[in-house]
Amino acid sequence: MRRPLRILSIEDDPKDTKLIQDLLETDGLVCEVMRVDSQAAVLAWVEQGGIDLILADYTLPSFDGISALKFAMKACPDVPFIFVSGTLGEEVAIEALKIGATDYVLKTRLSRLVPSVQRALREATQRAERRRAEESLRQSETYLAEAQRLSHTGSFGWRPSTGEIIWSEETFRIFQYDQTTIPTVGLVLQRVHPDDAARVKQTIERASRDGKNFEHEYRLLMPDGFVKYVHVVAHALSLESGSIEFAGAVMDVTAAKEAADKVRLIIDTVPGLLWTARPDGAVDFISQRWLEYTGMTLEQGLGWGWESAYHSDDLEQILATWRAALAEGKPYEAEARLRSFDGEYRWFLCRACPLFDHSGHILGWYGSATDIHDRKQAEEGLRQAQAALAHVSRVTTMGELTASLAHEVNQPITAAVTGASTCLRWLTRDHPDVERAREAASSIVKDATRAADLVSRIRLHFKKGTLKRELVDVNEAIREMITLLDSEATRYSILVRTELAADLPQIMGDRLELQQVTMNLIANSIDALKDVDGTREIAIKSRRTENEQIEICISDTGIGLPPRQADQIFNPFFTTKPHGTGMGLRISRSIIESHGGRLWAVDNSPRGASFYFTLPAEAEDRNDARSRSPSVRH
């Protein structure tokens, strides 16, 4: 429901007021009329506000309508003011209209009142809307000017056909021209840095000729010698006349440029080679150090051009790892050789991490390449030294078992000699028994083969060679060591009991190294049992754990771990043996750790000790990757 029209009637005759209200309502204008006939009442209602229309008689007992009009123009200039009077001459009417009256209607011609009121209300509404629009426009312009000032972004319009240019306040400030100056292309070029002037002039001439959008960045040289960086973007608009006009923005990017230069300086001081890439993996930034190291230009290295800097033997692995990281959106890490500007290859650790937005989408990648060549060489030297030390330890252990090993070798040789004698006896009889001689000869072959195998295994442990990663049956490796040390155990009346799980998978490892660990632990158990009274027993067990690892346990009933020194037994040069080197357990732990496993010891109850080591069942994949490049070997 529409609100009633609030009318202030300045009239001394109530009948006239009632007549006017009836007239308006008859024409559909619902009214709420407040009649006043004194100056004080007029002042009170006008100051109170909420009036939509003022209808005033010209002649009143205590004051006149002109006085009321003047006061209304001051207090509420937007409210329509119509004179409705029977004594309004032409001169007075003209004066009233000049002062601000909306219209005048003679009481003798009240038929004009409704059209006059309707027109006055309509014009008042239009004025109010126009005023609001103008105020909104002024406010928007103020906001825009302030936003341009805060963002250091000016706007401009340029009509090439006439040369006319319009600048915003901020554009004047950026170019440091007075706002009374008329902008021209010549004034722009006067401010352009001499080194950029030719390029800027060429861009302006091309835009004027082609009428296409343009964007460029250049420097301004201010009168005081200060250099500004500006970024200009312009959009071409087609006018009805067929000509082209450009609307654009000019941004003062000096602060951003200085910040970028500082960041680049920081990047270039970082020892590593830094780069960034788009979500698809194409490189879009390379640090100066990267370019200086490889000798490539920025254009050569961007996109996927960086591939040519990597060693051909490493490139396939690098690309496969990088593409997998891109597909999964996970951090990337790989080791590869990178060619320097003089053709030398050095090892680098390459890493990259994705940058995500709040929705989880990858915005880009940030990567680095760190020189690890010296570390790799040191690791290789350490690996060789440790391998040599392991060989010394192995030879030392074998030397300590010389008597037992000689007995082991002697058994099949003695059996072979006995078999040979038997064979000769069957053949020298008056009637040679060829069948039995054949059986004796077969026995000789079997014993000789066993002796040869035993000697080969012993020689292998004495031999100093390169490490070899292969599929190893851990149970079989353990059985071979038990066979090798059987005589030593028998010599001291030691029972060796085994519980080897049948479902153990093969692992990728160095068979000789793993047998060295097993031999060292069994030999230690034998040493711990030599002087023990009572049961002398070694239990060797293997099993597959719940977390997909192989666990080996070598347990004995010997003297146990050294009291108060159990935590030191894996330290280098720590030993409880009179002639021990103190390196056996240290080397054993290093070998197991290099295979991705763990070696530890616990005391048994009531006596003895147990040594455990684990090996990852999935070691094949890890060691396969390790075999492609030198790795740390403790």
C-alpha cells in the first residue's frame, strides 16, 4: 500500500484546504494534509521534515506567502512549493518563480491544480534521482581517484585520429606533469628513458596504424633524475564514426620492480640453482646461477630446453621421476649429473615442491638443484674404505677359524682318498668288480666336489672384490655359514639349532656381505659359549614380520652382553676379546643398515644374548635405484 502524500497547506481558510484535499483525492492522490496559518507553525513543520509538497496561499493574516517560500527554500529546497491563491498578480508570480516556487494556481482555476501537483512531484522525483546519480558518480570518481592513487595506477584515453589524450589525476602524478598541461604523445616521449624511447615510439606508431590492443613496459626519466618503471595496457575501441579510440591504464611498477630485483639478488646469492615451473612442468624461470653454471641462455633453458644440460645416462630417470611428480602432485627428488659450461659433469640433488591454491589446484612448482658432487665422491671413497675394512674383518674371522676350516676341508678329502683306495681294491682283484668300483668312483667325485665347493666358499670370503647386488635366499645363505662353522661348533660341543621359515622371499642384496654378518654373529656366539658350563646352544631363526620385513635372530646361552656396557658393543673399536679388533659388530651393523635394515642385541634370561637383524622384503626396488648411482655405505 502506497504511503499517503504529506502536504503542508499554508492557508487561513479551512474550507479552501478541505476543497483542495477533496480535489486531489478525487483524482486518485491520497493525501495527508496539515494546515497551518502562522509563521511559527510553518517553521515547526518544515524543520520537522517529512513533507512531500507545500501548497501556500499568498496572502495570510500574520505573514505572506513569499516569506514562507524563502524559508522553505532554505530549510527544504527539494520540496515542491506551489502557490494556490486568489490574489496573485503577474509580477508577484514571476518573482515567486524566480525565488524557487514550482508553480502557481489561481483559486478561480483549480482545475489546473492536479496536473500542476503531478508535474511538480514528477520533477521533484527526477531531480532527486539525478542528484543521487550525480552524488553516486562523484563518490565513484572519488573512490576511483583514491584507488588509483593507492595502487599507483592511472587511466587514459587516446584518440589517434585527432591526437586527443585524456589523463586521470594519477596519470598526471605518474608522469609528473601539472594537471593544467594538455597531454600529448610528444609529452609522453619527453619523459621516456632515452634507452627505451625508440621502442616506445615504435609501439605507439604501430598501435595508431593497426588499431589493436597493446601492452608494454618501459622506464621514465624524471626531471630530478629519478627512474620510474611503468607498465601500460591499452584496449582498442571502435567508435560509430569508424575511428579507433584507446582506453588504458598506466601502472607505476617501480616498487614492484625494485622488490623483484631484490628477490632476484637474493635468489642469485643462494648457492643452489633455482627454478620455477608452470603446473604442466614447463620451466618459466631460471636463476642466474643456473644459467652461468650450464652456459645456457634463458631462452634455451625455459620450457623443456633444460633437458639438454643433463647427462644422457640420467635423463630418462630424471624425466620419469619429474613426470610422476607432476601426475601425482607430490614433491620431487632425484640425483643426476648436470653439465657445466666447460663440459664437466657434476652430481646434483634436484628437488621440487608444488604450490597449491586454497582449492588444492597446483599453481606452479618451485625447484632447486644442489651440488653434491664432492659429497658423492667422499661417499664413494668412504664406501671403498668400508668395503676394505669389511674385507679385513672377514679375513681376520676366517683366520681365527683356520683349524676348524682345515678340518672341514679335510673330511671330504679323506673320504675321497678312502674311496680311491676302495676303487683300486675292487679293480685289482682277480675278477675286477667294475660295478662296485664305479660306485666308489662316484663317491670320490661327490667328495671331491664337496671339497671344491667348500674351498671356493672359503676363497670367496678371502677374496677382495667389488660388491654385487643380486637376489639372495637368506635361509640358504645362513645354512652355508652353519656348514662352514660346523666343525668349530662341534669342537666346543655346541649344538646349533635352526628354525628357518619356509615362506621367506628372496631379497636384493650382497650375498657375501650378508654372510659376513651371519658368520660374525655365529662366531661371536661360539666365543661366548667356549668356557660356559652347562648347555651350550645356538638357536638361529628366521621369520617374516607383519610389516613385510625379514627378521633373523641368532641366540645363544653364553656369557651374555658385557654388564653396564651393552649400549657400547656396536661402537667402533669396542671389544671384550683379548685380541679383538672391535670392528666386527660395527661393520655388521653398517652392512645391515646399507641394506635398509636394522641390527640390535638383547640379553637373554637367565643367560646368553640374542642378536636380531631385519631386512626389508621390498629391498629389491630400493637397491635397484641405489645401484644406478653411488650411495652411502656405512
